Amino acid sequence: MRQSVARRMFGWLFIALLISAPTPGAVGSCGSDELAGSANLVAYCTEREELICVRRHERREISVIDRDKCRRDQIARCSHRFWAPGCAPTKREANACLNALRSRDTLSTLESEIEECQSDALCTARLPTDASVDNP
């Protein structure tokens, strides 16, 4: 008798847990999509340009010294960039480009040919016209 009561209690507890558990994909979703927000240009630009320097080194186009100089130069340049008028890429779009640049599968593909980084998929960052930094 005690076992049947315990089994019923366990069964009801199990059903209650199933009913109160979140549905698949609903964990943490309260109607907001963090990746739908605007991408941070300086953070995106810095990571993108540094990845390009590293990719060039991995393709043996530049030396380690040139790679490090390239990265330092690009960090300075990115602090002076802005999105083109009417361009507001999302974090999701920026992340897609950065992920494609990180992938070893795309290493032999020129950065200008990577689909996720094309201007129609992600707007181009440009230097302001009055910037004192050289245009890359």
C-alpha cells in the first residue's frame, strides 16, 4: 500500500514538474533579443580588423612583426570610424561576419569575398571625412 501511494505521489510530482517547466527554447526569453540590438562599431571594427591581420599572417602574406603592427594600427583606426548613414547592423549580423572571419574554413577566402561580411549583409564602417587618421 505504501508503495502505491508513493508511486502516485511521484507521478503527480512528475506531472507538476512537467507543467511548470519552461518550454524548449523559452529559457531566458522574455521577449527581448539581445542580438537584435545595434552592433557596437568600435568593438566590431577592432575585432574584424585584428582578425584580418591574423588571417593575412596565417596565409603567410605578412610576418609576425607586420601582423602585430597591423593589429596596433587597426585598433587606432577603428576608434575614428562610424557607420554609414542609414546603416545600423545588428549584433547578430556583426557576429556572423566575425564568426566567418574566425573560421579556418574561410581562411583561403579573401575577406572581401566572405558572404557574411558583404555590404548587403553588413554595412561598411567608414572614417569620418575630417579624421586625421589615414584611410585604410
